[in-house]
Amino acid sequence: MSDRVVLNVGGRRFVTFLSTLRQFPDTVLGTMFAEDNMPMAKTVDPQEYFFDRNGDVFAVIIEFYRNGGRLFLPDKWEKFTREMLAAELDYFQIPHDSSLLPNQPGPPTDSLKPPTDSLEHLASTLPASKRYLSDLRSLCLTRAHRIMRLYGNFLLRLFWLGIEFSHSRGPTEIGPKMRLDLKFSEDGAGPIFLQTASLNLTRRYYGDRSPGSQELLARVPSEEWQEVDWSALISFLEMEPETSRESPYLRGKEEGVLKWVRDEFVLALAKAMGDAQALQNILVDRTSNHRCVVRIEINGDRFQ
């Protein structure tokens, strides 16, 4: 792939280089266009990526990447406000000091008027607090959003195919236990590819004796899974930190936040199926022979 990339932000096109964006790996664009994530990104035009954000404000943000992390603010605040810039900086995870953003011009204010922000909110925005809490949450949530965009639709499609197949076998085939096993092949540090997606059922009439399994991948177009690298999903489900943090305490905090975000990821998928209790758990089982299995437990009782 060429190093050149086109960013379409709210209809405005910005042309830059991947190497420019990768200078700041902890930002949204730095993470999205990291070399390991590029094979997973899918767009209509492989060279153009669309963001439904404010294109006028993004003109300031792209200069941040082009000028070594410096923010150049407009001389006149005509096309957007200070608050709009702050919102876009937060969305794209651009580090900034709020004191650098000038107040909007307006009538003189009373210098003795008490601040409207609470002390609790002020303390939460301090650099030390953001380093240990809010920045950590933002990075993990940004990662979860990326994983959902890349793999969420495929997972939901498999869930519904499994439910449809269960109903086609008759009511005695449904639950209470249903398990979807996704088997992957891997070889060290290389990409991880999906091999099989089998649905395992239990018959109510026969107690816990399984009626066998059903392969579901044949019902899904091969281009949606065959050449896809699934390593980002596996890493996320195993709660592996993406960043190298110098402090064992910070690494532990990130793992804790990742567990919470992972649970929210599972809950979001369940709610997308119409029931918050539809999914019981998603586990990664490492096996021998360079294989791993993602086991997804589905609550069959919710689909009677």
C-alpha cells in the first residue's frame, strides 16, 4: 500500500502520509493507521477514509501531525468555536492543554464570579489524573470501538445464523446451552486466520447430550473472513495491553480497564441481538499446534 492516504472529514479531503500520522501512536489516527492495523481496515476506496466530523476544525488537527505535535490556533474564531475545537481534539485524542485555547470574545465577565466547574471536575482534568484514569479509559474505549467496527458485524451474523439453524431443527434443539466455537490458526508473530466456526447444541429432550455441531462458515461469503487477520480481536479478548507502560501499577490499571471494556463489548453485542442476557461469556482457549479457540456461550433460553 502507498504511504499516501486521503482523509475525508465531513466532506473536506486532506491528503497526508501514513508516516505523518504514525508519529503519534496514542492518538486515534495514529492507532487506526498503525502498520499492524492496516490490513484490517476496509473502505470503499482503500486510499480514502471518511470521518463524520467537522472538516474546518480538522484543518487544525492535521497541522498537529505535520508540525511535530504543535497546535496552531486560528487568529479569528469565525468558522468554529473554542468548544468545537476542544470536542474534536478530544475525539481524535490529541493531547492539549486547555489553557492554550483562548476564550471566545464576548462581553466582559466579572472577575469575582465563582467558576462553574466543580473541583471534582477540575481535578479529573489535571494531567496526572488523565494519565492514570481518563486517558486510560479513552484509549481502551477507542480500541473497543475499533474492534467492534472491524469484527462486530461478522460476529452478529454468526450468532443469528446459529439461532436460525437451531430453530430449523425444532424446539427440542434449542438450549439451554449453545456454544459457538471459532477456531483460528496462528504461527508465532504472524497473522491469525479463521479456520472454522462451529455451533454446538444441546437437546432438551436428551438432557445434556449434544446432538453434534454445525459448521456455519459455509453460509458466509469467504471475502468477509478468509483473508482477514483476527489477531486484534484475539488480543482484545485476552485483554492484552496495547501500550508499553513503564510502571507495573499502570499496566495493572490498564488491564483492569480492559476487563471492564471487554465486558461492555460483550454486553453491546448481546443488546444488538435484542437481549442483554443473550450472551453469557466469550473466552479464548489456547490449544497446542499453534491454534486458539474463541468460545462464545449463547443463552438459548432467550430465543425460544
